[in-house]
Amino acid sequence: MKNNNNLFNNSLIDEYILKKVNKIINKLSIDQIIWLSGYLFNIIKNNKFKKTLILIDKKITILSSSQTGNAQSIAKKLYDRMVFNNFNVILLKTSEYKFKKINNEKILIIITSTYGEGEPPEETYAFYNFLMSKRAPKLDSLSFAVFGLGDSSYKFFNKSAKDFDHRLKELGAKRLINRCDADIDYSVVANNWIKKILNVFKHLTFNKNNLIIKNKSMKIDNCEKTYDKENPLITSILCNQKITGRDSNKDIRHIEINLPDNIFYEPGDILGVWYENDPLLIKKIISCFKLSNDDPIKIGNKNISLYEALLKYCEITINTINIVKKYSYLTNNKYLLSINDDLLELQKFVKNTPLIDMFIIYKSKLSAQQLVSLFRPLSPRFYSISSSQREYKNEVHITVRILKYKSNNCVHFGGASGYLGYRINENDKIKIFLQKNNNFKLPKDSNIPIIMIAAGTGISPFRSFIQERENIGAKGKNWLFFGDQKFTEDFLYQIEWVDYLKKDVLNNINLAWSRDQKYKIYIQDKIIENKNIFWKWINNGAYIYICGSIAMSKSVETSILKIIQENGKIDKNNSVNFLNELKIDHRYQKDVY
């Protein structure tokens, strides 16, 4: 039967409900459909159909404040389940939210991540600043809930969520439920929180006589399968090539991965990679405690061997304050117990002591289950995509720096980067999933000029940007600032950039090499050197993109503020306001780590 989805583009029927309806209709014959239409008409005619009644006309607003897409996916899941249960609900990204009218809200749910040093996601910057400012209105009529996504190994764990929760309460709003702080393994926590939210609203807003809600499942079934964190695509490596020079201090890989026809991404999006831990590191850890590879342990509902648990399920490369504390209690080690209440000492210990070193230096006896209980769940690593699908239809590329450091006369590698650099080769299988990054996107108008600022592997998304702009015949000019240590060793994708320059696809390029001369030159120095033309590009509507380390991005931002002050002839406070306006207009975007 012909699908009539196009008839419902502007309908009041939710997309999820529509899919379920169409799934049923497509299984029916013409005669059955005619009978069904008459049956439904008869129900309406005889007034037998009664819509679920909502006692109070309160619109529920769900805001997703996302950096890499995790918060957005949780918000969408909550939204779908609320729609399924007939709630009056709207879902928005914080970049779309008319936050100056927040005092009109009755029920607000914020799902937010935290990145950098406790900062809100880029798309949330304007809303966050407004809410924290003196301009924020009293919110005595508002009820709210906050869900936070973070990483407990960081100092400012879930700070954005905590800030939102505290400030809303301070402005007079009432909590529907207590704030929920989720760590990197957030799926179970998020699902439980969604159930609690649904239960709260079921009792708050629905008529006591409503029996429909009690019979409805709180799960969404029969959804089409998609590739995501829980259901990764298993595909193959096409290319794994080192792209730094022989004498470089860095080992950086260009990796190409095969994609089937039905998977799509855009420049600026992110690739999630599930990896396996280093068998040599696993062997060292098991030998530290005189355990066996085959020792049985339980993870969730799974009964598996210790080796399999350490290979596929446990994060064994990153030490954290919580792990040190757990280990000190399990081992009763005097020194570790002595630093448990000293946050600065704990942070210093974690920074300087890899997990394997802690196990070797502070030896003890643990059972296999106790050992596994120390570790956080293994989580995927995320990489900026360095290709455009217009250029490489069935491929996705990433640029990966192999993390490598010495400690206790031993060489250690990053969990995912070591896997991608040394343990997986061409034609090997790999588990991946694509993730949208709506906070780092090319301007919709391809005539707009762009300025791309990157250090090291931060150049990744800009390779995808320039490929995209060339393929669509963009008229907007392109300017690249790139920096690293040495010109001859660290100029990533040099031949490609030179070719783009020759073809006038790349109009300007400024390079900074910190170790090619006695004094160090950085990207921010090159930006200042070109301050007049930089200011001219800003006035001509250019979008500014920054990708690389947090420290680099802060130095670059300082230089840009200086240009705004000097060339715009405005004071420090107004230069910050000027830059904030660029952020609000999406003309200043960052992808930092």
C-alpha cells in the first residue's frame, strides 16, 4: 500500500504515533481499511470516544542542552514517551529557546551536559548567562526538574546541571524531583529517571478517573533499529595511516572506515568508537593480584570471565578519585587512606599515578569481583569527523593522536587511541556510531565566509568543512589558522591544504610552529598579526570556528577579544558582549576538549 506520510506533514499527530498507525494500516487490505474508517467514524458519531483529559492546562517544556548529542537523545526519549502518554509537551534545543520569556513557563525540564572546566554546552551559553544574571526574573510559578550528564573523573562534575538546579530554586521555582547526576555510563540512570518523571506527571496532571494511563506501557516498542551507542554498527577499517613525520613528537593517525549506503552524517558531526583494552595491560593487572584469566565474575546479569570483563567492559586506563578511595577501603592501605580527605592531594595522586602503577606500588589481595568493582564501565571515545560524505560517500574519516606516556619505566597508551593506533589494522572489524553535533555546523548560507582555527588534531572537522564547501561550490571565502610543533613533521594533511590554496578553495592560510625557532609562535600570535583583516572578516559576517584543546581555545579567545576592543574601539565589557552576540548568532562556535 502507498505510504501517505506526506499528508501529515503539518498534522497534530506525533511522528512516533504516526509510524505506529502506518505500520498497522500497511498490513490491512483495502476492504479492511474501509471497514476501519467506518468503525472510527461511528465511535465519534456516538460520542463513545473520549480523549484523555488533562486537569490543568500546563505545557511541559523539555530543553536539551547538549555538546555531543547525549543530552539531546535522552530529551528525545523523554519527549516520545510523554507524547505517547498524551501529555502537552514541547521539545527544544536551548539554542532555539526564547529564554527571556521563561517566566511564562509552568513546567520546565532541563537535560544538560557539562564540558571543559564546568562549562555549559556552546548552544546553551546565552540561556545560561541570562539565567545566572541579575536580569533573570522571579520564577515562583515554575516547577522544574534537572538531569545532568557528566564524567565524575573531572573536578567540575555535572556543574552545569548543578548550576541550573540551584539557580532555578534560588529564583523561586519548585523542584518536581531532585536533580539527577549521571556519570559516563548513563543509560540505566536515564531510563530510571524518565520513569520517575512520568510517574510524577501521571499523578500531577491526569484525571483520577482516567484508566487509560494505567494501562499504557511506559516503554516505546517497535521502533526502527538505528545505530547508536547501545547498537553500534560493526564495520571494517579501510585505512590506518600515520600522518606525522618520522621525527615528530606525536603519532597521529588518519583512519578511514567503511559505511553502508543507509548511514549519513554532516560536517561537524562526531564518530563514537567502541574499543577493547590492551591484552598486555590486562595481563599486568591480573598478575598484580595473582588472579586467573578464567576467574568468574558477574557484570550486571552477565556471568563472564575476568579477562573478558577487563577486555570489553571495564575502563582500566583512567584513574579517578573515586577509584583511589574505593581501593584504599578495600585494601586498608594506610597511605591511600591518609589522603582520602585531602582533595588537592587526591587530584595530584590521580594525575601522576596510572591505575596499573597504583596496583603495583600499593599491592594487596583482591578477589576477581572486588577488582572489577573498582573500575568504571568502559565507554566509547568520540572523534571529530574529518571527511565530507559528498567527497567520500561510503566512508567516514577520523584523525587520532595516539596518547603515549612513561611512568615507572613503563610505556602506557590511551585506551582507545592505543587500540586504534596499534591493535586494529586494515580490514579489521570495528564498532562505531555517528552522533550529531548541532553546535558545530557550517552556515546554511554557503556565501558566508568562515574562519577556521585549529591546533593539532583540531584540524579534523575543518578538513570536512573544506571538502563540503568545495563540493557544493560555496562562494564564501575560507581562512585557516593552524598550529603545531614543527612544519616538516606536524603539518597534518599538508598536500591537501596546499592544493585547496592553489585552487582558491582556501583563500587564506596562516601557520604557527612553536618549535621551529628559538621563541615559540602560537596560533593566537598569528591572529593578532592579522588583526585588521580578521576584524574586516568579522564585519563581513564571517563565522569563526575553534577546534582543539581548552587551553588553546582560551588563548585564542583572549586574542579575539583584544582585536574586538582595539579595532572596534570598545571597552573590555562591551567586547565580551560583542563576542556573546556572535555566540548567540552561531557565528562563534567551538569544539574543544
